[in-house]
Amino acid sequence: MFDFLDQSPWLLPIMIFFGRICDVSLGTLRIIFVSKGQKLKAPLIGFFEVFIWVVIISQILARANDLVSYLSYAAGYATGNYIGILLEERIAYGIVLCRVYTRKNGTELVQMLKNAGHGATMVHGTGSVDKVDIIETVIERKDMKVISKYLTDFDQDIFYVIEDVRTKKNGIFNKRQNILSRWRPGK
């Protein structure tokens, strides 16, 4: 299948390097989808991840007998981890719970979030220094940058934590735009 590598052995380390980048990046995405309970996406990505790995490992066992190929394998693995993290940040898949603590009037922040199309719940609490308002909102992870800007615009000294959420049910959430709605006028 890879007889061309016998005529051009210098291609083997390059193939190993890029193959490992692909398979490790896919592994990162697979882990994300497994943790989010995506029963169809995770196995599909896992299939391609393992297929690439088997092809690469078979070429290493059949042909690689030099340090350059081994270094390519290790460098591809390290680069694949880095690229996998970049991909994970880029797709920002999933939903998060953003819990906000502020000394300012939290009702204003709840109204800001409501105007932005996000539901929010507020409770009053007592912190170690002063009374605080605690606001919780569940949002798409990709919206977190916008929400973060809202929060810092509201209060420069705001404290918030973000937690991954596996599932959500009911509540106030922005409606997702259906891909077909772009081509269906009036819908």
C-alpha cells in the first residue's frame, strides 16, 4: 500500500509526523464528545483516529529503523496535543454554568443577560467580606466570550466561575438557528 516509501524513504518521517497530528487531534475531540455523551460523534471520530494510528504504527514497524522516524512520532504526538487543544477552544462545544459573584446590584446584571437572550437566576449571599449577589446562567460555551465582556462591563471587580454542564432541560435558552432556515424565506 505504501510502496512509494521504499523509493522515497524521506517521506516516512513526514507521514508519521502529520499522521500523529491528525490522530491525536481526533483523540482530543473524541474525548470531548465522550464526556458530553455524544453517542454518534464519539465512535465515528474514534474510528478514524484508530485507523490513522494503525496505518502509522504499521509503517513504523515495517520501515522505520532510524531515530528521525521515532522523533517524528514523538513530535507529531506533542503537536497533535497542541492542535487538539486549539481545536477544542475553537469549536467551544457544549454548555456551561456561569456563576457570578458581585457586590453591585445583581438585578441589573440579570436584566442585561435577559436582554441578551439568556436566562439568569439571582440569590443573595454573604461573602467573607460583604454581602454579594450570586447570579447563575447556563449558556452555550461559544457565547462565553460575549458574556465575559458583559460581566466586566457591569463590574470591573466581578468574580465568576465557569463549570461544564453535561445536559440541560427546560429554562430560558436562545433558539438555535436551523441550517435550513437560511434558505426558507418567512421561517
